Amino acid sequence: MRGLQDKVAVIAGAAPGNIGGASAKRLAEEGMRVVAADLNEGAAQAVVDEINAAGGTSVARGLDITDENSYRDLVTFTVDRFGGLHGLFNVAADLSAATIGRDSDVTSVPVDVWQHTIDVTLTGYMYGIRHTLPVMIRQGGGSIVNTMSSAVWLGETERVAYQAAKSGLIGLTRHTASLGGRHGVRANLVSPGVILTGAALSTTTAQWRDEMLATVRSPRLGRPDDLAAMVAFLFSDDGAYVNGQSLLVDGGASFT
């Protein structure tokens, strides 16, 4: 991709085997200097170790995305360490059984699950944009990518908190695209379909994966690298005229 060499990226939600970890590695391969951040700093460090062993430049940081001070400190650290911030990828999510496993429908979802999901997936992403956008405007440009979900378009009968939080990112992202666009800062959404992350592979059966494959207009299910490639494009000069868009990366499972 053009225009990524020596630029600086923050991945909020980077761990081995997931979309954030794959994106951190892909961006480092493209020549970006990467700050891999995760609630589990040890997981982020594992990604960084792999990047640096391959000749890339990356550092790990802990991030509690629900804490504005934590996100502010991450942005400040990045700018102090590398002199700028050119790409932010918000991909963190709480997919633990305690949260996603209790995220039922609108008639029964526990309020604590609802609030925590909003805190992580919507308010947390807002914190990142709030502290990144001024940096990008001052330096004359940048790219912000938020992670939505194809579940928003499908209208599932469960996971109402997850869908509501992800839906809210449409307004947040378009607002950011409008606010930053004239200053050279773009904001877009990527919406994954079924992606075979490490967690997905360990918690699903071959039968379930076959059933999901039958819903996709492609010969395979998605991989974290598929999202990483889209993020690299949106961060790059090749994506310079893409702003305020919601991009489905789901193998053709859904049309919008």
C-alpha cells in the first residue's frame, strides 16, 4: 500500500489470533510503526514480539478502553514516542461468556450487560477518537477505522446490546468523517462477517462452520488477515478518497 512507510498506527484491541493482532502485523509489514494496545498487555506484547522479530517496529501498551484517562495516556504515549499518529483502528470488544453469553434480546438483556457493552464498544471508541482527532487535524491528516459488525445489517434475534452499540458507531463515524474530512482526516467502518479468529476456532464446531459457510457467497469463511488488508487500505494513500463509509468484509454473506 502507498503512503504507509514510517507512519504511526495505534491498534486498540490487539492480541494474537484476533483481527487487531493481524492488523498490527500487516501494518508493520507495510512499514508502519505500530502501538499494539489491549486490556491484556501481555497479549499485546506477544503480538509486538512477533512483529519485532520479523524486523518491524512496534511497542505494547495496556489499555482499558472504558477509561478515558487510559485512552488519553495511550495517545499521549504514542505521540511522545513516535512524533505523531496517522492511523487509529478501534477493534476492541468484550466477547467473553460473561458479556456476550448473557446478551439476550430486548425483553431480557441484563442492564449491566447492556451498559458494559455500550461502554466498551461505543463510548470507548469515542474516547479514542476524542483524543486522536485533534492530533491528526494538527498534523494535517490521518485515518480512523472503527469496527462494526455484519450483525447490524442482519438484525439478529439476540445480542441486542452488541447490535445497538455497533449500530451507534455509524453515527459516530459519520460525524467524525464530517468533522475531520476537511482537515484531511478520514473515518470509516469495517464490518466483519464470520471471521475465524483464534477464539472462534476454539469455541465452534466444524458443523457450525460448515453451516456458516453455506450462507457466504465465497468458497471459505473469513480470516483475520482479510480485515487487516482492508484496514491497511483505509490507512493508506490508496484509500485517500474513501471517507464516512461502512465496508462489509463478509465474503458476500450480506448485501446493503
